Amino acid sequence: MTSLDVSTDAARRPLTGRRVHFGDLILQLVAGIAALGSLVIVGLIIWKVVQGARLSLSTFGLSFIWHVAWDPVHGDFGAGAFLYGTVITSISALIIATPIAIGIALFLSELAPPGIRAPVTALVETLAAIPSVVIGLWGLLVLAPILRDDVDPALHSVFGFIPLFGEATYGSNIFTAIVVLTIMILPIIASISRELFLSVPSELKEGALGLGATRWEMVRGVVLPYTRGGVGAAMILGLGRAIGEAIAVALVIGAGSGITANLFAPGNTLASWIAQQYAGLSTPLATSSLMYMALILLVFCIIVNLVAQFIVRRAARRQGLSR
């Protein structure tokens, strides 16, 4: 262990057993209150959501998760169709966005000329800061007509034998929501991946090039293996954004409430259905069912973040062992 490691470990130790300074005490107190406050906020959110979903939990149980129905007149509710829509739109957006985002990150970190690197990076980060309602309106007014008139019919004519690409008659559909979600999570994955690629030690890249590797061989053999854990975590965080997006998806996905294999049909997700229906509910059971859906969404997001942290820590341990 080097002297730097010893000093770092000493700085990370609590104040117990060390000479206490007033500034250190204030720092630890403020940081501790902030950490505790975040735990309290999360706990209050979970408690409120569980309390609101209690009536639906006791009425439907776990069958609510896969039951496909939403009938306020007869008091029959289920989240199956909306859970299906959430999974289809989120996973599809992640599959489309990931290779594009990695390509953008590699271009900005390894290939772009210095003169355009900063402006393009700023544009990518600006895209992440655009409000979701603005992207949703753009998707509804600009993107949806283009997909309906040009893209959807072309995909149907070529891949119509696959159930996913059925009749294209709606501009607001599942496929439009997938494209909008792809645009929304693309800058997240690209920005994180770019920072990861820039963090690769230059001696590793220069060593690979010095041994005769091409630029692509250096990226494939050095950059991507070194950063694969972080890129995986970036993908998981992008997935979490896609799962929880409500307003933009609600504007472009249509008003379907069933399960269909056709991506060109209207659908809905958990988040978009909650955003559309909460203000118009008239019965306590319907309100509780929406809270049950919010609980499912909350569990999804917590799992996604835990998986991302696990991937990052596992990759860090592997890199530490390799060095």
C-alpha cells in the first residue's frame, strides 16, 4: 500500500479516534443530514405509494400485475397491458439507442476533429436537457406524421410478414413512442459513455497502437473492454429513464389499453396511463389501482438503479484486480 492509499484511507475514516476540528464536525454533520434526508424522502414516497395502493392490493393481490383489464364501470382493473407496453417500448428504445449512443461517444472521444468536438458534445448534452413535454409535442406534431406517411408503410411493405410490423394506420402508436424514447435516452448513454472512453489511460491506447493495432482494433481490444461495466450501467440508467417517462409517451403512444404484437397500433405504458387517468378517476378502487401501478413502476426504477450500481462496482473490482 502506497502513502497515497494510506492518506486516502485516513481521510475516509470517521472522526472517531482522530483530532476533531470544528470545520470537520460541521462537514460531517451537514453531509450526514443530507444523506439521512434522502433516505427519509425515499421512505416517505414508498410509504405513501404503498398506503395509496392498499385497497387495490387487498382486492386484487398479485394477480393485478398480469391481469389485462381496465373497466372502471365494473371495478375490474389490471396492469398487464400497461406493463407489456412499458417493457416493449423501453427495451426496444434501449436496443436502438445503445449502438447509436456508443458510436456518438466513440466519435467524440476518439475520432472527431478538435474543432467540432466541443460543439457536438454541447448539442448532445443540450438534447438531454430539453423538457420531455417539448419532445412529446414535437413527436406528436412533426415525427408522428412522418412515421405514419413514410416510415411505417415502408416497414410494413418489407417486414409485413412479421407480426411486429402489421398494418400502419395510426400516427400515434407504440413505434412512435419507441422512437421518442430512443431520442430521450440517447444523450444519457452517449454522454456517460463518452466520459468513460475519455477515462481510459492513454498509455493503454498508445501501447496498442504502438504494437501495430489499427484504431478499430484499439477500440475493440482496449477501450470497450476497459469501460464495458460503465457502459452497461449507462444502458441501465437509460432504461430507467425510458421506463419512467410519462408525458412524452402519453402524447405519442395513442390510447390503446390492450396487448397487441403490432408496433403500429396504439398502446400505453404504466407511466403514461397514470398521467392520463389520475385526474379523471371517480372511485377509490380506481385511484388505488393507479397507485398500485405507481408502486410497480417504483419497484422497477429501484431495481434498475440497484442493478446499475452492482454493475459499476463489479467492473471496478475487476479493473482493480487486473491492475
